[in-house]
Amino acid sequence: MRTRKTVCRFFAALTAMLLPSLALAQDDLNGANTAWILTSTALVLFMTLPGLSLFYGGLVRTKNVLSVLMQCFSIAVVISILWLLVGYSIAFGPSESAYWGGLSRALFAGIDLNSMSGDIPETVFAAFQMTFAIITPALIVGAFVERIKFSAMLLFCTLWTLVVYFPVANWVWGGGWLGQMGLIDFAGGTVVHVTAGVAALVTAIILGPRKDFLSAATLPHNLTMSFTGAAMLWVGWFGFNAGSALAADGAAGMALFVTHISASVGALTWIVIEWLKYGKPSGLGAITGMVAGLATITPASGSVGPAGALLVGLSGGVICYYATSYLKQGLKIDDSLDVFPVHGVGGIVGTFLAGILVSADLGIFSGNGLAEGATIGSQVGVQVTGIVATGVYTAILTVILLKLVAALTGGLRVDEEQEQQGLDISDHDEKGYSM
């Protein structure tokens, strides 16, 4: 036994001498944090595949269900590769620029088994952030379902992620100018929801409505599928928000808890509004309210307490409900699956409220406390700057990209006959259902 211990010690010492970087990496690595971020990475990807895919898929008509699933799936495939090529470098590279991370980490140059990001492997951090890059353009899909060509969709989402998502992620999370200003966006109120929501609104306007928009019933073909996807979104969102703490600690626990509370309040708010207005609450309203609560709490989940989460969820539920109604009935804009009024408006509301509810001087509604030297007024100013900057930048680039993609693909939309036939057949020569 003594001989065996001696041999083990000898090889451990030899390894430390021959591989000092590995020994240092292992000393710095936090196993609990690493395990949590690995789990969170899987949870966030679970939100897109299958969560968002099923949620959106159930909301369209039978003839288009496969096209929606294919859109979400193909976005995950392409953006993963784009992330490896240049995405991670642009978003989180070590550039001194305040606007992008440069290309020094393209193809993960300089990143190996021993590379660390804080106390977790850099590969784990990069994989976690990749899942955010995947779900953001996938959210936009809901604005143009049932009428966009597959080729136009895929090219647009690829270019959009390259020139909108990656730079904005750097501005906020990669050491860029908004992060330097002190913008509070814990898990993507601006980076994910404002960018996706604004792009969805612009796309819906430029693409135009479906041919039977507001003139015929366009009811969800399978709410059971949508409920299943919504439940997966709810669970996966814990990785989205609590994982953004990048540690298995109290901050992650609080983020998880306030996320759940806001989702619950958002769903209940939507249920009550419909119950009072129509006499019966709808299942579709319940799951939409839940998503509104999740989107609204996302930027604030690292800043507010449980009581603050009640206000965030309530605000998201009420404001997103009326934004949804106004966009369709008032403005007659066919944002088919309500991406802008739920995600865009929710992200705006949550980012704004984070600047207020972070204060430690609000009694039971107090949050984690403002940064040194900041006031509620100054912090709200930073939050508004972040909202406006990301929104305007996204809108301008989205218009340019849509015009470019239309020119390259011969138009964004399928023709009227193909729209009537359904995108499952026209784009993929398949059906979601055999009967």
C-alpha cells in the first residue's frame, strides 16, 4: 500500500512539472460552477430544440408545421458553425475596441483544453454563450412564419446574427461600450429580446401580412404541441437566466427563483385579463403570458428580489397583452406569433424596470443595490440608452439585410400559390402529418 501511494505521488509530481499549465488550470477550475454551466448550456439549447420549435410549430396551420420546425432546426445548425468561425471572437474576443471583439479568436484560435474563463473552462463558457446566439434569430422566425422562402430565411438569419447579434453581445457582455456604461442586462433583455423583437417587427412590416390575415381564421393547429413547447421553454429558461450567473451560487439561486415567479405572474395576469374581457381564459393566452413574464424578467433576473419579480411579471403581462392586441388590431401588422409585443416589448419593459428595482432603498421591493455613485435616475438613463441604441441599430441593419437578401434570393416571400399550398410542400416537399 505504501509503495502504491509513493508511485501515485511520483506521477502526480511529474505531471505537475511536465504540464504546469494543466496543473494551474485544474487548480483554478471550480467543478461545481463548471457542472452548472454545462447543465445550463443544455437547458438553453433545450429551449430552442425542442422547446421553441414545438411552441411555434403548434401555433401555425397544419400545412406549415414542418417548415417552422425546419427553420428552427436549421438556424441552430448554421449559427453553431458561425459561432465557431467568427461569432465567439466578435462577441467575446480580447479586442481593445468598445464595439467588437475582433477576429483573434476566430476558429477558437488560442483556446485549448487548459483555457479558462474565470473558474470554468473557456470552452464551457463559449458553448453556453453559443446557445444564446442560436435562440435569438430563432425567435424572429415567429414573425414571418407561413410566408417566407426557406432560402431567404436562412440567409437573412445568418447575416443578421453576424452583423447584429454578435456586435451587440460584445457591447453589453463582451466588455463593449454599453457594459462599460453600466447597463444592467443580466441575461439578454437588450442582447436577445430587444434585438429579436425589433427585427421581427421590421421583418413583418417589410414582408407584409399573410394573404388571409384578419380575413379568415388562422387558428393554431395543435395547442397541445404548443403547451409542450411552452413547458420546455419555462424549464429551459432557468438555464438562460440562472446560468448567466456563471456560478453555482446565491446569485444563480435568486435568478432562478425570480424567473419562476415572473413567469407565473405573467401567465396569471394574461388569464385574468382574458377572463374578465371574454368570460373565458384561453390556453394560448396562458402560455403567451408565461413567455411574456419570462422575457420581461430576463434582463432584471440578476438585480431584483422576489417582490420585485412580482412587479416585473405583472408589468410584462399587462403591457405585453395590450401591445399584442394593438399591433394586430390597431396597426394591422402581421407579426404572426407576436414576437415583438411579447419578446421585444417584454425586453424593453424588463430592461427599464431593472434600472429602478435594482435599488436597495425600495423596502420589500429592493434589489441588489445600485453601483457605487449611481442613482436610480442615472441608472434608468443608462438603461434607456441601451434600449434605444440596440433597437435603432437592429432596425437599420435589419432593413438593409432584408433588401440585400431579397435581391440575392429573388424575393423574400413564396408566391401566392405556394402560400396557399403551404410551406411544408413548397419548400421541403414533405408534410408534417401523413393525413
